[in-house]
Amino acid sequence: MTDQTAVCRRLVGRTAVITGAGSGIGLATARRLASEGANVVCADIDETAGKAAAEEVGGTFVQVDVTDSEQVEALYKTAFDTYGSVDIAFNNAGISPPDDDSILTTGLDAWRRVQEVNLTSVYLCCKHALPYMQRQGKGSIINTASFVAVMGAATSQISYTASKGGVLSMSRELGVQFAREGIRVNALCPGPVNTPLLKELFAKDPERAARRLVHVPVGRFAEPEEIASAVAFLASDDSSFVNAAEFLVDGGIAGAYVTPV
């Protein structure tokens, strides 16, 4: 984090709920939003990682299975009961398992598991966060989609790609539906990020990693902190006229016809 971002205090007194806060983009975002003054609720299915994140940022940990409606409802109730508001919902939890591959080889169980974690969880988080924001007359929801929601890949992860397309479409619709109630909903679409999830996936398949990296115009994958900066912008009033957007933070992938050599 640079000195410039360290002094940015756009979220003082606001409450942010982050799913998947124990690692990767979620952890980087918990750190960033806390540094900007937010009260951070760190939600994760991994108790050890989630607790560590919450302790680090001075926030509150809630263990939650994001595919369980009652647990998700309890998550936002805990946020409200603890801090008195739900101002920011960063719905970020997701999986990318190795058995999600080509449509020709991906089984129905793998398809359904990815849809539940990546798409149904976002539906549940929005469903249970929105009533608090409606009562307040304000709020910002940021849903983690992906650059694959706007592009096709020959090296497919079919359920992951479809789930992220669903997140993008749902975010757009919710942004339109609730705009006049003071609530913004945006889909964050990161390019490949140096997270444990991506590192694990590519460690098993270096050829796939190299094949994907060549298409990134800037010549590298993103760092989690770079994605967290985008979340902080979307969470803050600096993005007050950004709504129902497909917010690409992808190093230029979606804009490239050919890449530099």
C-alpha cells in the first residue's frame, strides 16, 4: 500500500461485510477498507483464516456457509447488531475447482457446486443485505464477477464462466432496480489475480498459466491489493454515479485484439 492510499479515509464509520475475507482479494480488501475507516465484518467458511483476518483489521469474524440462506441472513444481522448499519456488501466468496473444466468433461455435481458457491451465494447476500440498505436509504453492493463474464476462453472452466456471467447480469439488474432507493450495485470484473486460488490452479498446470499470461497486455497478473483499490472506490462516494456497471480491472485483457510481444 502506498502512502497516498494509506491516508485515504473515505469510509469512516461505515460498515462493510466481506465474504471470502480470509484470503486473496477478500483479505486484501478487508485491509484496505479498514485502513479507510470502515468497520469490517470478515465472513469466511474457514474459521482460522477468517478469525485471523478480523483480528488483523480490528473487525468482526462470522463463520458462514454462503450457500445457506439462514447463515447469510444471520451474517448481515450480526453486522447490523454490532455496528448499527450495513453500508457496503462485498460479495466475493467463490471457488474454481479442478473438476470444473470443459463442458465435455465437467460433471453435473461439479457444475452445481460451483453455481451454488459462485452465483447462488451472491443472490443470497444481495437478498439479505438489501433490506438494511433500503431502510437506510443508501448502500453499495459490489459483486465479484470476472473478465470471463464478458469473454470466451478456449481453456474453459464452464461452470465458473457461467456463474460469473450470472453475477454480472444479476448485478446489472439489481443496480437498475434499486437505484432510486440510494443503493448502487456493481459487478467487479477482475482479470487473473495472484491469489492462492489461482496459484494452486496454475501450479498444477503451468502450460495453462503460460497460455493465459500471454494474453494480458500489461504482461502480468494483478495483485490482490490492486483489486482491493477498485473495491474501495466502488464502496466510496467517489463512485456515486457508477451503478449497474461492468467494472473491468483486467490489465487490458478485454480490450485486446493482439497483445504486445
